[in-house]
Amino acid sequence: MDWQLIGDILRLTVLAGLGIAGILAVLIWKKNLATKVTFLRLVIQAVAFAALFYFFTFSIPLLYVLIGLFVVTLFLGRFYCGWVCPFGLIMDLESMLRKALKKRYRIIPDRLNRALHKSRYAIFLFFMLTPIALWLLDPPQNFDFAVMMARLLAGPFRPYSVLIDPMIPNVVPWTGQLIINDINFSYAYAQDIIAFMGENIGQIFLLAFVTVTLIGGFFIRRVWCRFCPTGASLGVINRFKAFKWAPLLHIYKDEEKCTKCGVCKRVCPLQVNEVYDQKGGKIETSQCMVCARCVEMCPYEGTLQLKLGNKSTFTSRNWLEPSKSE
Amino acid sequence: MNKAALEKKYTPEMPRKEIDELRSTIKAASQRVIAENIERMKKADPHRPEAMKYFDDIADLFGQRQKEIQAEKEKGKKVIGYMCLFAPTELILAADAIPVRVNSGWYDTSKLGDRVVPVEVCPVLRSTIGAKMIELSPFLEQSDALISVLTCDGMTKLSEILSDYKPIWGMNIPRVKDSTQSLRFWKDEIKHMKTQIEKFTGNKITRKKLKEAIETSHRATKAFRRLQDLRKGPPVIMGRDAMLVNQAYVWDDKKRWTEKTEALCDELEKRLERKDWVCPPDTPRVLVTGTPMFWPDNWKLPTLVEEANPRGIIVADEQCSGERILNDPIGVDEWSMDDMLNAIGERYLMASTCPCFTSQDGNEDRINWLLNKVKEWNVQGVIYYVVRGCMLYAMEYTRVKKALDKINVPIYYLDTEYTREDVGQMKTRVEAFLEMLTARVDF
């Protein structure tokens, strides 16, 4: 593709991302919406989108991105999923569109939702183990480390791409391999599906995936985040006992102040029940993506807190202002 | 009237003359009681806020507000009464009808209720039946239909008895409040109530109207919470005044009530700056919980506490005639019809701390909420007020006592009736408790 065009797209997208972030920031400042985490989150998502776009066009070694991601996750929990992920941004925008059209959202039954959350691990393991299995079926003659790594990373399923795919294809549209009328369509997991299945079948699968997530995302809030293998790999870090301290950014609940009004359960875009079900203290779940919507909506002062370590960064308060923001 | 309908009737036929006589005497007595209560409230606080004057006027049940509702009714508005707080008032407001609460606090009518139900029954119900028999309560008379939420056993049967007179819409409330299936069930009830109200009033509840109604009650909750926060510090308002303000919400116009309460809060904030306390800041701070206390007659406990020697001050209450009316806002996530209805359902079911519920951990919410209140409002003693026949509150006492014993806050169980005869005896009991609290404060 023409480098000139790429450059233009790059500049425009970064500009658009930053512009949206700027507009939202001005809105927060002007309308005194500092208490609205939702707006802050959109600002960060827009900025992150612009930044990722910028980084990926210089093709940074993906290993660095991965390491950065794990470090962030270790310290901040699934902060990445809620506040950075561009695929998440797409689904958030769809939700906003749905809100604007005054359509209701659908709810996945709790048991199915939990099953979906579990199926993340299966998907994750499948993607991670297939290259190893393929590698074992056809063992290399020469046990050179570089060759081994190269084979692992370049195989039909590239394990690392499971982790970053929700990020790249959305950000860099010209890496997509689905070409219709000379337009590049790009989407999460596009490269993988096509690389594995071949052009034709891959495109069919890809189309199916796109329809499911796009239409599903319109009716169900954050639909893909429920199966996302990236989310699983990030969530799994916080599951180990040794990392009990790990998600420094977490939601904390004060048991005595809570009247169990159920608002936190209903507003959660991932339908996480733990915030409601747990007695109090630090909320321990690998499903929560700390988007802090529950903290924002909790109507009792100081009941839910978004804590960074022991310091509370954001506390639920009386949000009883007239609903200018929505 | 045909025979079947006559047989169904619960209440005895009373001659018209007797009804009128009884009504005029009890009404006159009641007006005297209202005036006396207000007079005593005025005397208790020498610098009573100006804004309280509005609430004094609105507190006269036979006065201004009754006439207003009558005028609205003549214009074609419907009045929908309700007994328990679970009735979705936002839906009533959204259908351009007027919600009023019709529970009665008259002592004298409870004796009339004895003709229908035995004395062992909760006096709130007996009094409501009696008030209906002699057509005393203006709001009960004016309401075109009643929403009865079947909470305690008494309320369930009361709705049957009142169905002699008015169309009654029963709302079935699940008793386990935190399970998914009960929530589903209750949301269906709310949706059904919506269609019922729409059919009855002839006004469609649109998304816009419902949003407006919810925002109205949000603003009211905001004003209410402001008042509550002001009571956290040294006392700037008598407990009775605040309780009256809270209770006036159930029959007042919601928007006007919000305005006036905000004005009251402005005044109290100034008072806080002046450090003009209603009583010495070391007065024992009391929380009242238990059976609802309805204006006008059933005002004896707050009066006793705040006029006793040594004096106490009520800084908070946990009653469905008080703070439970407005404490919980409706948490709407998205302003679509569906989500608004879900939010209304959840607010009325899940946030409530009424003892008619149980949950997997046994209505833990109420105890947690009480403990939180004791801490936040610096409460030094809790009075657990129960009228005879109120089983739910009486049976929950032991658990509440255990929880409060753990944090070393004294609790006193005070049982009484709808009668003025035991005031002297109650006074001794309340004063003994307050004396103990004062000693603890000094200590």
C-alpha cells in the first residue's frame, strides 16, 4: 500500500482519537462531570486508541507490548480490558448508539454467562496448545533456540497473537486480510482465522464472527469480553494465590453501608455478580474489568470504592444530580 | 345491593347519623391534637426554622392539602392511595395521578376497628379500618383506588376489608428478597401495575413522563439526604421536626416538598454556622426503629423523648414512616422504558429493609443498615418501638439487640398501644433509659 496514504490515515486517526478525547475532557471540565467515571473512561479509551494506532504503525516488537500488558495487569488487574482495549471501545460505542436509539439491552442468563466466562480458558488453552501440538507432531531436526522460537511464533496459530489480537487489527486497518472491492476489512482475530483456515473458509468464518460480535455487541453490552481469551489470560494472573496482592486496582465494598439494592449488579456491563454477592472487602473475581460503573452508580456514599493499593481513588457518592450527562 | 355483595362485606353497617357524629367528634379531637403537637414542637425549639411553617400547615390533614387534592380531583385527576411503601409512586406520578399514603395514626379510630377485628391485631390496621368506617381520613376518602402491597399478614387482610369500599390492587411481594426468581416475579408485578394504572387513569405512561417522575423523586431524595446529613453533626433540628418533614412527603406535592425541604436545609446550614444548637450538643442522641409512627396521634414517643427530663434528641430513625420513604434512589442505568421499570422494581424490593423480608442470611441488610446508622449519626442509644400486634418487628428484636450489644450501644424495647393511657408509664421508662444514656455520656 502507498506509504503516503498510510501516513494520512495514521495522522487522521490519531487526530480523531485525540480530538474526541479532548471534546470529552472539555465536557467533563465544563459541565462539572468530574464524578462521571464513564466519561473519564471514554477519554482514556480514545487517547489509548490514538496511542496504540501510533505505536503499531511503527511495528514495535509485539513481545514488548505483551510484557507491558502483563506488567499492567499484574498491578492494575484487568484495567486494560476496561479502559484501553480498542475492541472494547467499539462495543462501548455500540452501546452508546443503542442508548441513543432508546433500545433496551438483553441480558444473558447468569448460568450461561458464567459458562461463557469459563469458556474463555478453553479458547485460550486451545490457541496456546495447538502450535505446541503441531510442533510436537513434526519435531524439528535441529534444536536451535532461535529456530524453535521462530517456528513457535510463526506457526499457523501464533500464540502471542491470541493475546494482542483484539488490539492490532482494530487499530491498523490495513493488516486485515479480508478484502472486498479493494477495501481492507480488519477485525479482531482476522489474521489468525485466515491464516489457519485459508482464504475462503476463513473469510466465511470471519464474516460470521464479525456479524456475531457486531450485532451481539449492539444488544448485549460488551459481548466479546465474556469469551475473550485475552481477558482470560489477563484475569488468570489474579487467580493465583501468590498474586493475591496483585490487582492493586480493585473494587472494595463496605459491608455495613451496603443495603443490597442491586444497582451494582444491574449496571455492570459484564454482568458480574460478585460485587453484589460478596459480603464485603476486596472483590475477588477474574471477570471484573474495573470499569467502575458500579462505583459510579452506587447510591450510598462510600459503599463501593475503587482502590489502588490501600488508597481509595474513587468512591461512590450521592449521584443524585439531574441526569444531564446521559 | 344484592345479597352476595352484602354477605361479602366485612365491616358492619353503621347508621349515617352515627358515622357523622363520630366523625365530627374525632375530627375535632384530632385537629386539637395536631395543633397541640405543633405547639409543643414550636416550644421545644426557641429558634425554630422559618421554613418549618410550611410543614406545620401541610401537617394539618384536614386543611390545605386536602382542598388542593379535591381541586385536582375535580379537574379530572385520579388519586391513588397506597398502604405500604412498596407501591411504585413513580408510576402513579407518571400517569398524572396523585399518590397518597393512607395509613392512619388516629388513636380513637382504632377502638372502632375493634368492632371488625380483634384487639390483638396491629393497631395501625385497626385504626385504618376505623377511619374508613367513619370516613375520617381525607386521603383515604379521596383516593379512587388503593394499591395494597401484601407485606405483613395484617396488610394482606386489611386490603380485603377495605375492598368493601374501594377497588384494591394487590401486589404480591416475594418474601425472599435477594433471589433471582423473586426479582423476576416482582418485576412482572411492577409491569402489571403499570398497565393497571394506565388503564385506570386513561393516561399512557410514556418514557418521557416516567423519566420525569423518576427525576422528581431523585430530587426529593437529594433534599432528604441533605437534611439527613445535617442531622449527623450537633443537633440543629429537633427530631420531631425532621420526622414530620419526612412524613409529609407521602401526602404532599412532591415538587413543592422538595423545594421547601431545600429551603429548610439552607436555613439549617446557616444555623450550623452560627452554632445555634437546638439543645446542648451533649444531649443523648437517640435512634428510633420499629413500627411506623403515623402523624398525627401516634407522636407520643418522639414527644416524650424530646421533652423528657433528661432530654434526648432523635437524630435518625429506621422506620417506614420515616427515613425509609426516601432513602433509596432509583438507580437507572439507561433511560429506556425497560431499564427504568427494572430499576423501579429493584429499588422497591431489594433496597428495602422492611422486616417482612427474609434472605439467605436472614434480613442481614436491616441490621447492617442499623449498625451503619449508629456509626454515621453517632447514635448513643436505640429505642426499639413496637406496637402490640406487630409481630415482625417484635420478633426481629433479639437479633438487632445482639448486633448492637457487640458494638456496645444500649437498646431499649418499648412496646405500646394506640392509646394515650400509657403515656405516664412510658415517660418513666423513656426517662430511665435517657438517664442511663446521660450517665454513659458523662462517663
